[in-house]
Amino acid sequence: MKITEPTPGAPCWVELGTSDVAAAAVYYRQVFGWHAVTDSRAGAGGYTVFSAGDAQVAAATPLYAPGQPTAWTVTFATGDVEALATAVSEAGGSVLVDPRDVFELGRFAVLADPGGAAFAVWQARSFAGAELLNEPGALGWVELATGDAEAAVAFYSRIFGWTVRAHGTYTQWGIGGADFGGMSTVEARDREDVRPHWLPYFAVESVDATAARAADSGGMLLMAPTDVPDGPRIAMVRDPQGAVFGIHQAGTEG
């Protein structure tokens, strides 16, 4: 099973905070074929939505806060942002951005788990989230890199009620029998600059072709196309501004 539409507790959106939104729009158009539309409303802050065909799949924003890293942020759906923010604080996490409204679209907050991995939560009103999931050009998988797997399991199981399943040596997160993500250790990334974080993987028709476009368009391959034992073919990319994302062969997640 796979999650194909925004579901409470599951990933529903992904957002890029970047130093150059216009350059990012060009880059991701070259890599995924996305087209970008910037919200011109006062107060939107240059918020730019990426679409695959007619489906909204992701967004990009300028960097708003001093010291904010250039990075993708994974967003999870919730029915009550305030209650979830409180639960995160009580479970040892932190609130990075207090709950607030986004026009008539919904309400969000930015939170972090006890290990420091940041994520957002979204309480939908007129906008439910990604209009396409688990298809080429859309978000297909999310992965937590953490320094304390046991603590992460306890935290996310408490906050979201996720199921935890071992797939070989790999831990997977799920809801109602549908796995949507996994977990690895920071040490497994074998890079000193890696801190706990959530990493989005986008589904693609060809990992090799997409990885080649990502590199040719100015990105850097952090992991060349690789077949995961008993899993999908994946690659990992750093875009020209420094944000990291993964890609995986569509139809092989979970």
C-alpha cells in the first residue's frame, strides 16, 4: 500500500527554503519538469508553488530568518496544529515557528523533534496539500536521519501514532498499513556536516536519467544511482543553492 493523497499524520507537502527562488525554479524545471508560479499577494513573501503538469506538488520560499539553512522541509498533515505543537513540546521537542494562518489556505507550524530534526505540520482549510503523491515528479518517500533511533521511534509514535516496521535492516514509518517513510542514522550518511533532518525523495521514471540532469544542471550527486538491497533504485542530490533531496524509481517505494 502507498499513500496517494494527504492523510492525517502522513506527509502532505514539501517546501524548499532557498537563497535564490528564481534560480531554484529554473533548476527544478530542468530536473523534474516543474513549472513555477509565484503568489503575488501582499504578505505572501514570494511564495512560489511548483507544479507537475496541472498538479501542485511542492513550493519554494526565500530564507526568512537569520541562520536559516537552505533546505527542503517535509510537512505532515494534522487536524489540530495547536494540539500537535503542545504535544511536541511535552514530548521533548520544540516549536520553531508558532502556529499561524496562511490566508484562507490553512494553518501551520514548524516544529523539531528532540534530536533537532525540523518538520512542519499543516491543518488544511481550502488547501489540502500536494495534489499528486507517489507519481513521477511528486513526493514519494520521506526519510529521517537521526542520531538516536530509539528516541525517534518513541517520539513520532507518540506524536503521530505512526506504525514502525522493520524492512530488513531498515526501519519504516506507516499509517494504517501504508508505509510512507523510513529512518536512518546520521552516522550512516558518513559526512561530518550532516545533522538530524528529514529528507524528501521524489519519484521519477528513471533515476539514472534524472540524476544526470540534476548534475548537468548544476547540482552535485551526493549518492550516485544505487540499487538498495530488497528496495528501490535511489540517488541523492544537492541543488546549486545547497538543498539536499533524494530521488527514487516510481512504483518501488515502501
